[in-house]
Amino acid sequence: MRQVQNFIDGQFTGSASGRRFDKISPVDGTTIASVSEAGAAEVDAAVQAARAALHGDWGNLTTDQRADLLHGVANEITRRFDDFVAAEMADTGQPHHVMTHAFIPRGAANFKVFADVVKNVATESFVMPTPDGAGAVNYAIRRPKGVVAVISPWNAPFLLMTWKVGPALACGNTVVVKPSEETPLTTALLGEVMNAVGVPKGVFNVIHGFGPGSAGELLTRHKGVNAITFTGETGTGTAIMKAAAEGIRDVSFELGGKNAGIVFADADFDKAVDGIFRSAFLNTGQVCLGTERVYVERPLFERFVAALKARVEGVSFGRPETKGTDYGPLISAEHRKKVLSYYRKAVEEGATVVTGGGTPEVAAELAGGHWVQPTIWTGLPESAAVIREEIFGPCCHIAPFDTEAEVVTLANATDYGLSTTIWTTNLARAHRLSAAIEVGIVWVNSWFLRDLRTAFGGSKQSGIGREGGVHSLEFYTETANVCIKL
Ligand SMILES: NC(=O)c1ccc[n+]([C@@H]2O[C@H](COP(=O)([O-])OP(=O)(O)OC[C@H]3O[C@@H](n4cnc5c(N)ncnc54)[C@H](O)[C@@H]3O)[C@@H](O)[C@H]2O)c1
Ligand SMILES: O=C/C=C/C=C(\O)C(=O)O
């Protein structure tokens, strides 16, 4: 049985309490690892180690030396690519191609891009006149914020954790990471990489456990934490923001979504079907940027529903490492129960179930896994629960629309504001809609294309702040202005 330990001050360690929890395979329900649950002693040791590193070897490095180390981390991740793929497949049950083409390559990229941003982005300066005519010069300096708590979710664990750790370390901070209890493996593996590359001890720390009353809450309430970056459910964000208020700690939140996919009759039909299929069903629908509300211009509606149904019914379930598997399980029995409750609710509210709606036939050896059918609904009113609430599963509702104004109103009728995907060959219309839909991220004739230099984050209940490129510097550093009289 794989033993997963906390990683504190460069050492893998258990916990004073000896408490451990099981990591269950989403694929077949077997126990695949035993994980140490960090308590108050371990959380405090991790924060103290991070603090010491700030004032030790790490804090004494130049920006270029730090950037070189982070490029070394990226290179070591690449060298151990297969280890990270295997660990993340074990953690999530998601197919091999999802790991190799989408999620794991971003681990190295998230370190590389910010190592380069901190070296190449200028800080501002202004020369001002003064009454004596000699003038004064102002220039900005950036300092690390200090010890940053990183709390990450289970749906793309390595991508999402390194999306925060990369810029935090590039800016000179140190981190204490609390990965999701559902997916501890790749974050633990990154500790091995940090040691192998020679990142000073205490810079990168990992504590495992749960949220309320466990490592997550202990970390966010720890007075030695200077800032908190969190990705997860909106409700959890509320709890963490309350904890951050004690001691006035800055937060960066990437939260839930209920994203609209909009398909106009003039869209490239095959690309739109493929794009909506990916955005609704990739990672078994467990993608915050994914589409759960699809709106199709009426002349195309019937044809589009039939085409998406055919795509969905062609997926193959199976073990992630099995060649040809293109569809995995949900992360946990609890999440499966939640998604199936929405499947029932949709029928109670009068949905037409175009396909799916239940549990698929899988091989007997997989029967203990957290499998659900990919599902498409039509015929519901916009007030229906599956159209209002984030399900975070492989399902979407498709509704027809007639005018641009109508579909903008439909898309914006949500408390969330994360992302949208628009399919049309009329680019004037694409620009108009991109400005009108109240989200942080708009994709036109594409989905999940990511330039890591761009602003990334959600509006309304989907988040606070933007990360990406220079936007990450705004959160992971404190900017000071120096004014010198000439
Ligand atoms: N906006 C984005 O970029 C983005 C990306 C991925 C996932 N998400 C969202 O994340 C959710 C799915 O992930 P999840 O189920 O892991 O989210 P979650 O909120 O249940 O948990 C996320 C992390 O927070 C920890 N946590 C929970 N309660 C806590 C507390 N009170 N104090 C401190 N830590 C606490 C958990 O242990 C976990 O590590 C979905 O809502 C999805 O939309 C958003
Ligand atoms: O499930 C949500 C995926 C979020 C993706 C990112 O945060 C990213 O691409 O940086």
C-alpha cells in the first residue's frame, strides 16, 4: 500500500497524531494509498519552515537565480513526466490522453512561464517636477508577500496546484500547499522534484488533510500565513474568506461556474459539435470552465442535439491506462451521489433525457468505480435546478434561441461569471457577444485554449482577482513606490 506523507522543511513526515486516511480509486473503488493527515503541529511546522526559508537561502537568491531553479523544476517534471501521468491517473481515474495532452504538460509550463515573467516584466517609474525645479524620480519595487497558503481542488490537481505554486515561488514567496484529500499523489511527488533540483528546504511544503476542522482550515487560520490562493467551490471560498479576514490576509479565488456554450446557425457545425462535446464532457465534466448550459440557434437545434447525442454515445469507459479509453469515472462516491441526484431532479422537473441519465454498463472489475453516464437534456425551463446550479459532472442541457439579445440574457442569467464558449463565423458578432457576456474568460470557436500570460479568473460568484502573466505579480508581490528627490 502506497504511503503518502506530508512534506515539511524538505522532509517527508507523518503526523504527531498518527491519523491517516485512505485514498480510494475512482476507477474500481479499491484503496490505493494511505495518506497522513496533518494536524495543528504539522501545519505550524510547515508555516514556520516556510517563514525560515524566506529569511534564509531562498530569500537571499536573486530573481535570476530563483528563475533558474524554477526552470530546473520544470525540467525535472518533464524528465519524470510518466511518473506524474501515472500518479494523476491513479488519483483521478481520468484517461491517459487527458493527462498527456491537457493536464500534466501544464505542470512544467506553470513554472517556466512565471520564471520568465518575473525576469522580463518591467516595474513602473515616473519623473515628476518639483517647485525647486530639480524634480524627483519615482520607481516601483516588488517584494514577495511572504508565506502563501495554496489550497487546491481535485479535478485537475497537478495543473491547478502548480498554476499557483509557480508564480508564488517565482515572486520569491514560500508556500504551504494543502491539496484536495481526494488527490494527494502528484503534489506529494512534487516534493521529490523540489529536493532533486535543490530548491532550499522550507520553500515548498505539503500538508494533507481535509477542509473544515482539518489541515485546510488550520492553514487558512494560521497567523503566519500572509496570503491565501484558493481554487474550489464558491461555498468553500466564503468559508476561507472569513478565515482570511482574521489578520487581514489577501485572497485570490478561482471558484465555481455554470458556463454557457452558444452555437449560432452560421457556426462551423463539426467544430461546434466537437467543441461543445469537449467542453461538456472532458474529464467527465469535472472542469470549472466546462459547459453545462448549451444554447443553439433554432434552425440548427434539432441537428445539433442529434449530433452531440451521437458523439456522447460513442465514448468508451475503462481503466485510464487502457488504450482506447476516452471516458473516466467521477472522483468519488460522494460526488457521484451528487451528480446522480441532479440526474433524478432533471427528470422530476420534466426534462427530455436525450441520452444517459444513469449508470453505465462497465466491466465487473470496475463495478466499484464512481461511474455515471454522460447525459444530455432538453425541454427544461431556465428555472430548473440543473440549469441554475453547478453540477460539475458529464451533463448539459441544450435549449434553442432566436436572437442575439435573447441568448446574451440567457447566458448572463446566473450568479456565476467564469467562462463562455461562442461558436459563430460572424466575428463582428463574436466581438459584440464577448463584450456583453459577464464572464472572466471568453473562447470564440475554441475552448480551453490557454495563453498563460493572459488574465485568468472569474467574475461575480466565480472568483476574486485574476492570475496569469503580470496579473499574478499583482497578487504574489507587494508593490512599493520609492520617490527620490533629485
Ligand atoms: N475557477 C476555477 O479556475 C476552478 C478550477 C477548478 C475547480 N474549480 C471549482 O472547484 C470545485 C471542485 O473542487 P473541490 O470539490 O475540490 O472544491 P472544494 O471547495 O470542495 O475543495 C477545494 C479544496 O479546499 C479544501 N477545503 C474545503 N473546505 C475548506 C475550508 N473550510 N478551509 C480550508 N480549505 C478547505 C479542500 O480540502 C480542497 O483541498 C468546483 O466548484 C469547481 O468549479 C474552480
Ligand atoms: O477546472 C478548471 C480548470 C481551470 C484551469 C486553469 O486554472 C488554467 O488553465 O490555468
